[in-house]
Amino acid sequence: MTRVSVKNLHKDFKIYEKPQDRLSELILRRPKHTIFHALSDISFAVQEGKSLGIIGVNGAGKSTLLKLLAGTLQPTGGDIEIRGQVAALLELGAGFHPEFTGRKNIYLNASLLGVPDKNITELENDIIEFSELEDFIDRPVKTYSSGMYVRLAFSIATMARPDILVIDEALSVGDLAFQKKCVQRMNEFIDEQKTMVFCSHSMFHVQELCDTAIWLDKGQIKEMGDSDKVVGHYEDFCNSKKVYHSISEDIPKEEGASTEPETKIQDCRINSLSVKSPEGKELDSLTPLADVHLEMEVEVLVEGFEGNFGFAFMKSAEEPVASFLTTDIDQIHKGPFKKGEIFTVSLTIRNLAMRVGDFYVLGGLADKTGLLWYETKFSKSLHVEPNKGVGSIIMNSEWSIS
């Protein structure tokens, strides 16, 4: 069953240089505006139980598309067909009355989603409990922080159990603990064979949560297909266009310094990160086609922690060269671990493919889902010893002539 069907969708906005040009246009019947084509000829479909990711640079038309799907904007042309109840989490505070309390806004927001008052009453306590706003629920939402806004909006949208969930980048302002709950709720949503349209700048989340992805560029579909493939092409595009700072500006100055604030609430932490030879010697430089052993010591801070681990070779703080994650590996132990337990996570890289340059090794810790990476630590700078050849990588190979 097709839950969302979009055919030849167009959305234009009238742009006026001055506010009075609107009135002048009405009176004189002469155009005083220019047309901005936010979306042009967009067509796609989302089946029941599937998730669609929307990616693209700022200004590509992602939020406009989600607002059209949610019904808060009307298209200039084309057709949108929605089968089922839609709940949307768009820009901060959308659907809330600032003078109303959080409790009153539960009823207002849920009624806008089409939930009967009787059902809202039954869900009220669950919504408040999930949002963790018991102490603030009877205060006006205009006094809420951005994180509190998101907590309440997400709780309402997902507790209503809609057929289709539309989520913009709003979750990025939530704290780590609540982000965990949101990810778990979205995974439950997917397990229940609900339909989701998800817009994010986090490519990892798009790959993990979405079956397919649409890459929007200047209001048009540049690519559509399997999320892994589309995200890969989009990352290549971004890397080719991005102007990076020097490594010395990007990487923390202190050797092994964490990129996360020390006061951040977390389930475990990285005590140390090391790069060694197979014989256990600490390395200051890397040799092409040699084996490299990566280790990080992890300390568990809460009882029953279950998580995922990762390493990456980084050209800069924003430019990964290669990554290694445990999210799809079942044969290693990922918990539960006891509070206070200390263990070592090790990875051996065979036949190092990098031929030239300076790199850093990044160690990372994630939650059980592998979607929230909340602790990272950089190694010191590692120089690749000069090697004959051309290009940034070297591959282990064998020649024959016959």
C-alpha cells in the first residue's frame, strides 16, 4: 500500500523587495515580485512500512517539501496524496500556542493531528512522562527552552501513533538522554511497519533509519534510490565542494583531547586511545601496506551498559578517510557491562592502504542502536612515511605476465 504519493510537485514563492510592494501590486495590478522556485517537478512514493530520508544542502528545499507533506503549505502545482494519519515534527514550536500551558498544548496539538479528545485524555499522562516535563507541564510554553519544546512536540507526535511520521531536523536541539529515547521510539515506529519521512544533516542516521533517500539540489531531485548509495554520492559531493581548515585548526590541541565536553552525561568514556604496531609498539608514523593495531580503553559509568564501538582514520576533524564500526558485527561482545568495568576495544587494520599525508585516528562510543555517538577521542597526528607512487592510497596487489 502506498502511504505517500507525490507527482510533479512544484512550489513557488513570491519575493518582494519591500513590504509595500504587496499593496502596490494589489492596487495597480502590476507585478512587483519575482518568483523563487523552491521545488520543481518532484515525484516519489513511499510504501507502507518504509522510511524515506531527505538530504541536501541548506536551501535545497527539504523543509519546504516536509511542510507540503504535513499540509502546512499548499503546492503551486502537482499532486500530493496521503493515505493515513500524519504527525509532523517540523520547526521549533510549530503547532504550539505560546500563551497556553504545556498541558493545554497537548490537547491543542493532538487535536490538530486528528486525535479525539477522549483518546488524548488517555494518552496525556504517557505524553508527559515520556517528555519528562512533569515539573513544567502547567507553565506557559513561551517559558520553555528549545529542548523542552522538542521534548513535548516529539512526545505528542509519536504517542498519537500516526500512520505517517514526518520529522525535520528538530531533534538536533535535544539533549543526549532524550535523543536516545527518540531514536528508540523511531525504531519502534519502524518495527510497527509505520511510514516515516525523515530529514536530517546526519548522514549516519539517514543510512540507519531510512530504506531509501532523496537528494535535493536547488529544489530538484538530483538522485533517488537506496539510502546507502545516495548518501555516499552526496558525501562525495560535499567533500569535493568543502573548503577545509588546516588540520592544526580542526583537531584539539592537547594530545588525546576529547571533542566532547567533560560535563556531558554519558554511559561510558574513553580513558585512552593508542595506535600500535602488531608487536605492541606505539607508532608515531604509519607505513603503507603494514598492519596497524588500534586500541581504546573504555570505562563503564552506568550499570548494564550496552553499546557499539568505532574507529576512523581522519584527514581533518570533518573529513573521514575510512571508518570501522561494530553496528553490523554480531560476533563481538557489546554488553551488558557492569558499572565501573574497564575493558579494551581492539581493531587490527591489515595492509594499510594510505600512501601519503598526515592523519588522525578517532575512537568512538555509541549507544545500543549505533545511532548516537556521544564520546570521541582523537589520537596524536600520524605521518605516513613517503612511498613511491601517485595518489592518496596504495593497494596490496600481485602482478603476472603470461
